[in-house]
Amino acid sequence: MQLGFYPDMSEEVYHRQAPGYSKTSLCVPTPFDYWAERIYTGEKPDNGEKPSFLFGSLFHTMKGEPGELADRYVKNEGLHPDGGDKILSKNSKAYEAWKEANPDKKLFTPKMWADCERMVKMLSFNPVANQLYEKPGYSECSFVNKCPETGVYIRSRPDRMWSDYSVVADLKTTGDGKAGPSSFPWEASKLHYHVSAALTPNQAIF
């Protein structure tokens, strides 16, 4: 894969095939977890099924790529063959049949779906966030570059970038009661948001 800007790279390709270090790969629990899987299997660690990762993917798609929502995700509601309010259990034959028919889609609980919808609505009340999406730009775009200090490959996937490259933005989530000015700096450090901030500006310079 060549260095450069990829406006339409899928999330799957970015996380599983794009070369280089990203915030996700750098912030696994320990370096051993990363290198053990990379060396002995030849593959990158797969965080794609972690609840936090799935929740973030759904939220970002709802906000930045609503047209892609139906092709990627499904709410676990009204899918059970018995009808009613039953939901598909991941240990059931009904789920296996659904997954076989929808191999590229992720299933979400009604609560997770509703939480994401509420977050998107709340974000719409923020004038800065609205401005990010009102101006022409790219949502969920990808960069592959080389670190100017070390020469190693690095990559990033900002949530929104204006088409004139003047603004590159990452939307971040945090826990209940942790978004205030006194608590968020600690939360941002714990969740390694500073790593994203360090990688993304370097990616946008070509």
C-alpha cells in the first residue's frame, strides 16, 4: 500500500490491512499482546469485536456516514423468527442463521443503538460539531505515512477533515460524569486520546 490519503478506505481494510502503527495498535494492553500476535500469527491484533470498539464504530457511522449505516449495522429488534420482543442470542441457531445471511453486518442491542442515537442528537446541539460537518469535507478518511522522526509507517483515521485540509477532527467519547473540565483531562490520558492527537496532524501533511 502506498503512502497517501485514502478518502474511501473501509474500516475493515484500515484496521486489518493498512501498514503501520495507529493509536489502536499502540494502545493494546501490553506490548507483548501486540507482538505475540503479530509475530506468531502474522496478523495484527483484532479489536473489532470489543464492545467499546463496536460502540464507537456505530456512533461514528451514525454521525459521519449515515448512508452507510444500513449496510454495516443492524439493531437486534424484530429479527427473531418467533416474533414478538425476543432478541437474537449469539448462542442460538437463529443468530447463526442470521449471521450466515448477513456476514458483513454487526448486531447491536436496542440499548446500545438508542445510546448512540441519543449521543448523535446531543452532538447536534454543539455549534462547533455542527460546523465540522456543514463545511465540505471527508468523514472517516484514512492516512498512511512515515513518521518524520523514526521513519516507521504510521496511520490514522480522523473522523472529519475539511476538504481544504485546514481542520482535522476526532470525535471522542467518555464515561458518564467524566466530560467536565476537571475530570476529562484524566480520562483523555487514561484512554490514550493524546496518541491520536500526536498521530493525526502528521498524517495530513503531504
